[in-house]
Amino acid sequence: MKKVKIVEVAPRDGLQNLQAFVLTDKKIAFIKKLAGAGTQEIQIGSFVSTRAIPQFRDMEAVTQSVRRLRGVELSVLVPNGRGAEKALACGITRLIFFFSVSSKHNYANVKQSPRDSLKELESICRLLPPGLLTSLRVDLGTAFGCPFSGSVTTAAVLRMVEKVAALGAREITLCDTVGFGHPKAVEEKFRECFRLFPEIRFGAHFHNTRGLAPANALRAYDVGVRSFDSSTGGLGGCPYAPGSSGNIATEDLVYLFESMGIKTGINLKKLLKICAWLQQILPQAKLSGSLFPAGLPRKHKLFC
Ligand code: ZN
């Protein structure tokens, strides 16, 4: 059976951009609803400095309430060893470390060079018990372009992948942080990654800034990617990347794959209900997906 894993990032990538604080019980309800729709993995937030992103000041409380959910993997972003320690203390063992291939974006985002981020990653790898190293995921931001310095070459991405792999990480996601990617670049970067690093599991994280995220996802699937990030309602962006808009909407990505007979495990009808609920509790947020509010085609075989 053809299938993909869809990693829901709205509680993290989506909410981090909202000015207004989303109440803790709403965040918890959101995560539970997503789990109830069949989501395999949910990024529930970031253990970052609450001064940098106040939206995540209630991470401990959110984590405590959802950590025993069954049938779903919960992950958190950590920018440094301190964040990793906090996450582990809260019982979350699926950690995601992120930094950007582009120096300028990395400085804007985490106030340090990619080289220093790699040192930080090394300290996290040392901190983790050996069994947990395989569940560490490393996200390479601006892998398809940077809002400050423009294009990012495949060679630059491969150099970074090599350094991350040398530290023991076995899962790497190429992130199109600001929607610069196009299918040709997606094909070239992932093909080279798979060819040179067959031991690494590669995932894709696309933003739909210029409308190409679905085309990029499809091309990535064609070259072998089986893990995709997306955000319900297309919520998202990057606070340190001017012009970045939402992630590819989960409902659009699920619709794309399921229409082609590629299973996601996600119940689209439930997901569309979550979109409607989200719009109700976050009236200020602009949902940018297409399937909500367009809805499913009537009497569509796959979804009836
Ligand atoms: Zn993103």
C-alpha cells in the first residue's frame, strides 16, 4: 500500500506567528482534535525562550495535558540544550532541532552562525541517551532559498547534511522556510540527498508562499520523500522571515495524496471540522488552505 506520514505543525509553526496568546485549554483541545482525526505526529510547540516567542510560555502545561495521548507521536522544537533538557523533563523524547543553511537567516532566527548551531546540536546529541538519538530530527531551514541572501545551492545543503549526519542524527528535513522552492529544485536537492546519504531519512517542509507547495510535495514524493510537514488551515509563517506565509495546508495535502490513492491515515471530514473550529476560536487568523472552505467534491468516491 502506498502511504505517507504527515506531520502536523500547526500548534507550533502556525501558532508561533499569532500576536494574540492562544489560551492553554484551546491549544490542548486543538492537539486532541488533531490526534482524533488520525494524525500520526503532531509538533505541539517549541521549548524556546519565552521572551523570543511568548506564545509558548505555557509549554509545560500543554505538554502535561497531552503527553499521554494514545496513537500519536508528539514532538517539540528545541533550539538548544536547555530546550532539550526541558522537553525531556516533560517526558517528550521526540525532539526537533532546527537551524538554517543560510547564515543571515540563522542569525535573524536564533542569533548565531550555522557553525555555532552545529555545536549546539553536538551538545544535544551528547545529552541524549543512545536510544533517543534515532528519534532526533534535524530541520534545515532556508534549504531552498533565504529572504535575506537569496538562493541556497544544493552544494550548501549537502555540506550541512554531511555535518549533521556526522553528529549521529539519522533524520533530516529540508525546509522551504519562505516558499522559494520549485519542483526542479526540490527534485535536485532530494535526489542528491538520497544518493549521497542513503542512511538518512529525509522529510520535507514546504510553505505555500508562492502557490508551489503542492507541486513541490508531489515532486518530493516522486523522488522518494515519505514524510511531509503541513499545517491545518495553512496556518504559519516565520517571525524572522519577511514575506513568509503559511505552511502547505494539511487538508490540501491529505486531499492531494488520498486522491491519488496514497494513504495518510487522516480523516478529511474530521480535519475540515477542525478548520471550522479553528476559524471560530482564532477569528484573527487567516486560514490559507483551499479545501476549507471549498469542501470535498460531492459524492466523491474516496471520501464518502
Ligand atoms: Zn515552517
